[in-house]
Amino acid sequence: MKNIKFLGLFLMAILAFTACNPEEDDLVTGNATTGGLVSPSVSVNYVVGNPGPYTVGFRVFQGAVKTSQVKVSKQYIGSLGSSNEVDFKTVDITGSQTADYSMSFTYEDLREGLTVTGGGIPADDTQLAIGDKWVMSYTSITSNGTAVNSSTTEVIVSTRLAGTYEVIASDYYRLGVQSGAANWVGQERVIKSVNSTTYLHEGWGPFTTADFETALFYFTVNEGNGIDIPLEYDGEVQTGPGTYAITCVSNPNDFTHVSCAGSNIVVLDDETGRDILYLTYGYIVEGSGVREFYEVLKKKVE
């Protein structure tokens, strides 16, 4: 009997500790209930040569405490050094329910009021380096005072082809047989600028880095809008989820089920910006065989 009583008291103590332990609280749920939480776009690509306008979206969560304004600050961090941080935008929040808002800006808006060693941010955006960025920080003004949010948006200097793409066509053959995973149409793929001609493709066929850490590859785009996928990048062999990558140049005879003809090219859409990438690539698993992939990516434009 004493053991039973002791066990009961022990369990009650654990429950009491859990109930009052602030580290056990779901902070997102808590903020959503009390208000003050701002959830913005994580990143936006600033394309050299395109001064904008660009748009950043963010969601404002309303609860018992209401948010009336969201104040945004900005700071440049990049090849020119780190700038001062200044106020950027103030967005009035007119509704009492959780809702989506947005703000627009141009290159002139981004550079205004910022200074780095030697002066301001140059008026000519070609003087910036790929990977330079502006960090936007959000502060919500609430009926209960000021709530500072840790969320930020990075506006990253990129080249035109960087961005988020939708897969509009796909195929995948494994050891000469079409895979059950051959259709990943509708999924999104992120293309990131590395430099003015080199890009990182996140994903490999239907696979993402959540499936395989190596489910990504680097490619270059030449002046004729042709795509080349090097077998090595930055001293490292590109493998995909296999032993080593193969391309239409390195192993043309291994692509017997997906076509190299008319692939590995960029088709630019100057009117809408919805550029299209045609890609054929693959890998070999040593001791097993060839995997062939084909996909068509269409850039998403807000």
C-alpha cells in the first residue's frame, strides 16, 4: 500500500512539473493564441538588373492580444561589409483575425539609408556580389506592448534563373524499367545562384535532401542558354543518391529511356519571367546499374 501511495505522489509531481515547466509550452501555439506572431517569407531573390518592385508576404497571427502594426527593419550584409540597421517599412494591420499581408520594394528602397565602409550601397547593382543580402527583421506592435519576433526575411542577390520552380513534366527509369516514382509533377524545386553562371539544383528526380543528403547537383548555364552538369564541382564528385553522376555528355549511351535531345536547355520568357529548364541527368549505382531522370521546371512568379 505504501508503494502505491508513493507511486501516485510521484506521478502527480511529474504532472505538476510538466504543467508549469515553460520549456514544455508550444511557443508557436502560444503566440498564435495571444497574438504578436509574424511569419514572413524566408527568402526572396533579388535579380541583378531587375530593380523591382519585389514583394514579401507575411502572416500576422491574431489572438487575445491584437497586433496593430508590423515594423520592419533592414540591414545589408555582403561583399561590401555590414551596414547599419535602419527602419524600412511599417505595415498597418487592420483586421482582428489572422491574415496575410505583403509589402513591396525596389532596389532604391533597399539601398536607401544604408551605409557601409567607404559610403553607401552602390546605385549600380552589378557592383554587388552574388550571395550579398539584406536581412529584414520584424517587430509587431500589439495592444499589450511591443512583441519582438525572431523571424527574418533574407533578400538575396541572385541571377535571373534563381528561384522556386514547379515540376511540369517528369520521368524516371531504374535499371531500364519506369519507376513508380516517375511522376513528381507538381512538386517544387529550388534553384540557387552560386555565381553569375553556376546554380545549385536542390533535389534529384523525385528525391529531396530529406531522402538523401546528396540529392542535389550543381549546373552551369552558358551564353547560348545551354545547361552543363559537371561531374565534379569545387573538387567534389557529384554523385546524386548513387555512386557517381552521369550526363548526356559523359554517358550519352546510358540514356536509352529518357531523351537527351532537346534537353539541358533554358527557355527564357521575357514577358512573364516564367523561365523553363529542361533537364536530363542520372547516376550509376556501382554493382547495380543506371538511373535516368528527366524533368521540366517552370519558374514560379508572384
